[in-house]
Amino acid sequence: MSEREAVTAARPAAPAARSASSAPAGRAVVMDGAALARKVRHEVAARAAGFAARTGRRPGLAVVQVGEDRASSVYVSYKRKACQEAGIESFGHDLPAATAESQLLALIAELNRDERVDGILVQLPLPGGLSPDRIMDAIDPRKDVDGFHPVNFGLLAQKRPRLRPCTPYGVIRLAQEYGIALRGVKATVVGDSTIVGRPMAMELLLAEATVTVCHIATRDLRADVERAEVLVSAVGKAGLIRGDWIRPGAAVFDVGISWAANGKLCGDVEFERAAERAGWITPVPGGLGPMTIAMLLSNTIDAACARAGTS
């Protein structure tokens, strides 16, 4: 039995899937993304140790940050610390904001060739003058642990997922952990970004949900939200989704992060009022943020094993 099989065998069985119609009565279950992230990171650490024993080296993740965006710096520090705790070699590349695109592309080409590096992550957003599309396209798809490369994006669209975008993949893992049925349900995704919204819609389609995607041209956002048995909002606008719009018993995944007028970090969904109607809901913070980092680490191990030809 491989170390991954051993971890899977030891994992407690997920509860039977329940749809919104069979959601728990009363106030919503608050889904603990931080707890599930710890479990995923434990699995990653076991797999990383097995990989090191087989190959003689630790899996490697290169994290590239351009400029000194405060939020990005905090997020990058979390990722590097998580790598160390999981037994993944972290290669940091901190570049000045004035870095030319040709220099950044040259660094990516070097990382593509580096056999110690299994995953490459370029922290977004990039400073003005740098094209995110050109930068992401330059990453070897086998090392694209963000899942943003057109090859990996296309494979997900073709129902052949390989390296999957981390936040949408985290939503799927969280739904599985809480036994939330996705097959056949009416799902609404608010936001159509290539980082979350679009791949989230493809993940839900892969799970055989019936999916509506709302964006800036959507005429009646409230009506689309009210129909949703599963709602994923990823806009980054505090209070965009009113609590009384939530369908009773719905599963609500709030990916949006912004600062409210009172200075507190919050999501897109009006949490307290939504929690009175929903069956399940994620908090902000403590919901999808920890899961995003956990799935990044999981993707890194998947990439390392695929490159090394091991299970």
C-alpha cells in the first residue's frame, strides 16, 4: 500500500450526501475550512515524506513575487510557511516592481528547466506593464500548480482534470467533507473571473450540477441567487449578496474577500442574515482561504509525482 493509499484508508468516511431539501434544520452549519485544510495538509505531509523516501529529494515549489503589494506579501509568507510544515522545498524569488517582463519570463524559463522545482506559482496581481496572460502561458503546464495555464484550464473543461485551480477545487473538497450533494442541483456562481468564477463553473459541471454564472451584465442577480441550491460568490464586494436572497437550506460558499466600512474583513455574502436561512455557509475569514493554500500544496505533490512517474 502506498503512503497516499494509507492516508486515504485512514480518513473517516464522508457523511452521506445531502441536498438543500434535506439540509439541517435551524441556523446554518458553519463549514470549517481551516479544519479541513489542516487535514489536507496532513495528507500532503505524508505524501511528501513518501515522495522523498522514493526519490531522494523533497518536492519543490517556486513562489515568485514581483513588487511589494502588502496583501500579496502576507499571502506569500503563508504559502512558504505551509511548504516548510508539509515537507515541501520552497524556492523564493522576490523581484522588484520595476522588473522587466523579459526578466520575469527568463526566470520562468529557468524554473521550467530546474529539476528540483515541481511547481511554479507567480503571485497575482502583477505590477502594471506585466501581462498576466503572457506570464502564465510561459509556465510549464506540468508545473502549473495554480491550474491557470490554458492546457490545464482546457483539460478541466474537457472533463479530464489534471492540475486544478486551487480555490474552486477547495470548494469541491469542502462540499465533499460536509456531504453536500452537487449532482443535479441548481448552482449559481457569482463572478466570472478566470481565477475563480469560470473554473468554479467547470468544477460544478464536472460534478453534474446545473450551473448559472452571473457577471457584470446579469440583469437580475437576486433572482439567480434565490434559485440557487448551491451558491458560490467570488466578487470581492462586501454585502453584495443580501442574506434574505438565500434559498432556505442552500449551501453557501463565500470566496469574496474585502474590507467592510467598520474595518473588518468580510465576504460577499451578508453572513448573519444568510446563516439564518442557509443549510451550510462558509465564514470569512476561515473558510476558503485556508483551503486554497491546502489545495496548492496538494497540487504540488500531484505535479511532483506525475513528473517523477510515481503514484
